[in-house]
Amino acid sequence: MKNLKFTIVAVILACLFVFAGCTKASKANLQNCNDLYDDMILKYTLDSQSNKTKYFDDEERVDLYSLNSFGTEIYNYINTINADGSQYYLNTLSKDGEYNVLVHAVSELFLKWKNISFTQEIPQELIKNLYENIESLNGTLKELADRKDMIMTNFENYTDKNSIPMLRSLKEFNKYYLELIQKFFNVSVAYEKIYETVFPSKTLTSLRSGDITKLVLSSELYLAKYYYLKNIVLTNNYTSRFSFENVYNYETNEFVENEYYDANFKQLVEMVNGDAIMGEPEAGNEDKIFYYNAGIQRLENLKNNIANLEYAVSQIKNNNDKNNLYKNFIDELQYEVQGYQAFILNNIMK
Amino acid sequence: MKNIIKFILRMAVVAGIVVGIVFAINHFTGRKDALLVSNKSVDANIVERYVESATDVESYIESNTAKRKRIDALNKINTVLIEYYNHYLTNSIFENSKDEGFAKSIVKEIEILETKIDDTKYYMNLAKSNGISQTERDLRVNNVINFYLAQTEQLFKINDMLKNYVYKVNYKFTSPKSVYEVQLEMIKDYSKYVFDNEINGKINADNLGDTLSSPQQNGFLKVYDKFMNRQKFSVNGDKETKLFDRYSSITNEYLTEFYNHVFDQQGYIESVEDMSMKNNLDALYNYIMQSSF
């Protein structure tokens, strides 16, 4: 009897173990990942009549900008009410605000990754990783949609004396918006890992179609991460306004020069919005091969420094930067980043 | 009672194993700053003391003399070395792999530097003493200069070790990772060349002769000025990126020879037959000489 009990338990455990390895993610292919992403985008859009999030089940395709519309709708309401304490969200939630711009940049990157054609086989582990990251992104979008609905509800009950619920819900919304950007980065990084198997970062004597594309997309990804870490995560400041040359001063009611303006971020945005790849090189184009080989090395250095930057930011935020070493590192890193950005623009994308 | 004791012992063993595993994981995978710069094992104030150690020594040497010019150049060289040191010390706090032995040897050399700084400062204070004859003061100033030179030599040594350490432990490639590091490397190499050939063991020599128009020294001053006044946010990425790309394929010996000739004989580059080397040197020369940087 005892042996039978043990056997039953062992069989159940074995089944669970096998079943655990048979998740959707572990059996997915790239097309599944793309479909999952498309379905996810479909789901979250606005019902123009109720201004509440509506869930679509049909075939209608929705512009990716619908993600941006979350922030824009809230922006429009805040602008109308001009509630005390809410003005500082205006810059981050506006259509051209950093959060929206970054979300757009990383979501555009995803579309571009999808369009690279190749015939090589991809390790299943990497596809599983991509699938799981898209599922995780889906989870955050759901949270964001719920928070947006909460804000709309609080707007309806808003009075000058009862502004706290709305402000609280704005803060919650921003928290998930930041998480959204991070999840988008994770998806892009998962895609980049896949393409690293197809277009590995190594010195080449001749270039194939797709090599330059991958270099540019990887560059855009890590440059975007740099601005995200340095200008948003490090400052932890919902008033981060680094993409505006001038900003509105609510005390003096006039536009003033923005001391945080980062022209290089704007340049990156133009890169991302521009044509993905400026034509693949002609065979035997010595200059292009030379710059490609220099580029992949510099990109690897940049990726290494983005990992260092992430660590430096966490140390600073945990008050572990007694000698200002991490701050010095971040101050110096901007030279490398700007130099690399110029390198990509002048030598790879032209 | 026996069962309770057994249970407690089992829990204690399990807890010990878990703690051991967590500790081992953290120790072998956690980022750690082996030079302990962030915990002040390497004294971050060393730079301040370094700069103070030989302060004002030039004011004891007659201006417009070859000796004074060499001291001025030595001060400039030390400015470069300090920037180099700060840069690589900052980057040493990130680790992708470990080499505690190497880190320890660097810390040892820094400790030696600290004693050399103390020596320089001691003899500088002696040279500043009141109530001594001019002859005595001159002798004491020469003494300070010797210790200042020894201190400089030590910082050259430490900087090379620091850079190699960072390349090994932090970077994925064993070469400069940015245009800024190429600029630093260039000016440091040139400084070493000038230090070895024009300054070390030569400042206190008799009959220095008129070295005011030495191409090497003048060349160094020009390159130094360019380096110090460079635009940190590069307006023309193209020139700098060409420099970065070309620099990695030029050897040290060739660079030294380049510096030796560039201000002396502009046609030097034209005479180089190897096309790819010529392009490299052309880019280097343009970068140094063109005022837009």
C-alpha cells in the first residue's frame, strides 16, 4: 500500500514536471511571438464615446500610437482642469513628452526587428525568452489600462478640495508607465539576442544584407536605454523634461529655456523615426566594412557601459556613492555616447 | 524532547546550507570593486595631495630659462596623468571578471606613490624655508625636482597598470572604448616621450642649451593645448570617429616617431608609402592640427 502511494505521488510529480516544460512559450516560434504582440496591441485602445478602455476581439488593426493615446487623453484632461499639483505631469504625459517618445521608440524598434528577413534557425530557448517577455509586457499594459480608467473615474469626481485621489492615481499611472518602458526594452533585448545568433558581432571581411540593419537597431536600442537610465530612472523625477528646448513656467506663466534639454536625445528620436536602414552596402564596399567592424566593437563597449550605468544608477539611488565615483562615470559616459551616436549617423547610416 | 532537539538541529543545518549557498553566489557573481575605491581603500584624496606636493616649485626658478620651461612642461604632463588616473580609477569600480592579484599589486604601487608624495612635500617645505642662502635654496629646489620627477614616474607606472586592469576586468575588448580614451592615450604617450627624452634626468643638468624651439617640446605644448581645449561635446563626429578608427591600428613606436617628426617636417606623412598607414597618420595629423576640434 505504501509503495503504491509513493508510486502515485512519483507519477503525479513526473507529469507535473513534464507539463511544466510544455508551456506555450516553450513551443512558440517567431510567428507566434509576432502574433502575440499584434493581439496585445489590438486589445488596448480607446472607446471614443465613453473614453474608457475598450477591448477588441475582432480583426481591426490599431495604430501603435494607441499606446501613446493613454498619456495624451490624461494630458488633455489635466490641461483643462489645471489642478494644483498636477501640472508637472503635463510634460511627461504629453505627446512629445519623454515617456511617450521612449515608448514609441522602443515599440518602433520591435516592428523593425520583425521585418528583418533571414533563413537561419533560432534556438528555442531564445524564442521562449521573447515570448515570455511579450507576455510580461501584456501584464503591464493591463495594469496601465486599469490605472487609466481609475484616473478617468477620479476626474469625474474631481473638485479643487478633493484632488488627492486623482493625484494619487496619476502617480500610480506614471509608475506603470515607467514599467511599460522597461518591459518594452526587455522585449527589444530579447529580440536582439535572437538576431545575435543570426548576425553575430564579429569582424567580417564582407557584409550580408541584414548586418548593417542589426547594427543600427542594436545601437538605437542601447542609446535609448542610456537616455532612459540617465534622464528618467536616475532623476526619479516625474518632471523630467529633457526633450523640450523650452518649458512652460507655471509661476511666471511664460516659456523659459530648459536647463535639462538634451539635444542628443532628440537626434536619437529622429534616427528611430527615420528610415530603418539606409540601404544595405554594395558588396566589397571597403569603407562600409571598415566602419561596420569598428562599429560592432564600439557597440559591444556601449552595451557593457549600459550594464555599468544600470549598476551606477542603482548605487546612486541607494546612496552608495560617497566618493562621487558613479556620478563621475555617468558624467564621462556622455562623451562616449554622443561620439557613438555621431559615428552611427555619419558612417553607418549615410 | 529528543525529537525536538533533532528537529532544531535539522533546521539549523538547512539554514546553514542556505546561507552558505547565498553567500557563495554573492561572492562569486556579485559585482565587487576589487580596488575598494568606493570604500576608500584607495584614497580618493590622493590626487589632491599629489597636486599640492610640488606646488610653487616653478616660482623658485628663473622664468624664460630652459629649466623653467621644462618644469612648466612637467606640470602639464602631471595634469594629463591626473586626468588619466581619475578616468581609469572611476572605471575600475565595474567588474565583469575578477583579478584580485592584479588589484592588490596596483594598491601596493599606489601606497608607494603616497610615500613619494610625502617625500616631495617634505622637501618642498624645506625649500620654502626662510633664512637660507640663495645657493642653499637652489640646491633644495633641485632636490624637490628630483622627488617630483620620481613621483611622476610612479604615476606613469600606476596609470599603465590601471588601464590594463580596467581593460581586463571591465571592458570586453582590450583597446580604448571611446574617442575620449584615444585622446587620453595619445596625450599620455606623447607626455611619456617628452618626459623620457626632454625632462627626466635633464632638468637639473648643466648647459641645457636653448631648447625653446625644440620641435618635440613645442609639439607637445601644441598638442596639450588642443587636448585641454577640446570640445567635449564633439560637433564634428566625423573627425573624431576617424581618429578612433585609425588609432587602434597604429603602433606605439610609430606614433612616437610621428610626434618626433610632425612639427619638424610636415612632408613626413607624404613620404609614407604604405597607404593604410598614410591614411592613419593623415587622420591623426589633421585631428591634431585642425582648429575646429
